[in-house]
Amino acid sequence: MSDQELKKGDGPSVLEVARKDDGKFVEPLQLGKRLKEIRLANNLTLEEASRLTGLARSTLSKIENEQISPTFQAVQKLTAGLGIDIPQLFVPPQDGPTANGRRDITRAGEGTPHPTTTYEHELLCTQMRDKKMVPFKCTVRARSFDDFEDWVRHEGEEFMLVLHGEVEVYTEFYEPVKLGEGDSIYYDARMGHCLVSVSKDDAQVLWVTSR
């Protein structure tokens, strides 16, 4: 979108969309600063935001610097591209920590597959970058501790919930423990660990790993 598309007469201003019940305009507080705050919270450059929203980089820069006011059409492109709702643009910028409004949805069966010899992972919410947690479902193929060449170890902490079947959890400093459907465990992922299915069918678990 060029700057010409944001000139008066090309569509209703964003100010004309935000109205009180009495018909008076609601002046957004530093809309450009709020937009920049959302973009940076999503770790996006102007170029990346331009590709996501379909708005020119120069246009985004001028909006963020309060040099132009976007039309409602431009706001729709911004919210769709950045994955936010229009009301989020009218929240005053915060000086301290604030919610960035990010979200990512994975429909059932539409995760990214990542099979191994012992597990069949389904990675969830892979479109969101720089997550603090990594969620994934896992079908447990392993049936014995001997199916693993070595302990699994990695940085962070891990939460695991049994969705279906029964598993036996092996950890480096504890005796093995059996967990059934609905049971869960939280542990330091730097400690050696692995998981085997002890059900008739392959068990399925939900894992959430911190970064």
C-alpha cells in the first residue's frame, strides 16, 4: 500500500471507526507508538511487518512516527498481518511489561511431524517465533529402556501429561515410575530422562519444554 492510499478521501479514518455511544470521536493515544510496541514485541523488523501486512515499509514507518493516520482498510491489514484485534491498537502503550497479543493455533492433526526411532513428535504452534515454551504431542513408540542409545538431556525444564495409554518414565536420579492417562510430571530436562509405552497400544503424551 502506498502513501496515496492513506490520504483523505480514500476511506474512513481509523478515528472514524472508534466512536463512543454519544457519537464523539475517541482519539487513540499514540497509535503509532502502540503499533511499534506490538511489532517489536513480535520481534519483527519493518521489512517483515511489511511482508505480513501488505503495507509498504515507508508507510509503516510514517504510521509509527505519527506522520500519517491509517485508514480503516490499512488498520484491517495491520491487525490481520500482525495477528491482533483492532481494540488492541487502542490500548495505551505501556512503560513496563505488557501482553503482546501473540497467539498461534494448531488444529487437531495439523501439527508438524517429527518422527524418531523412539517417538513420533507432532510439533504444535510452530508459526510463532521465539517462544518461551515448546509444546508438542508425542506418540511413544519405545517399549524398552534399551530402545534408547543414551539418556535424553537438554536445557530447560519439561512438563509431560499422559493423554492416552500408560507410560513408564525413566529419570537419571529416580526409580522408574508408571503414569496413566491424566497423570503428569515436571522435571529438570538437564537430568537424563526417557519414556516408554507400557500399554497395549502406543501411548500418547503432551510435552511442554521451556527454552
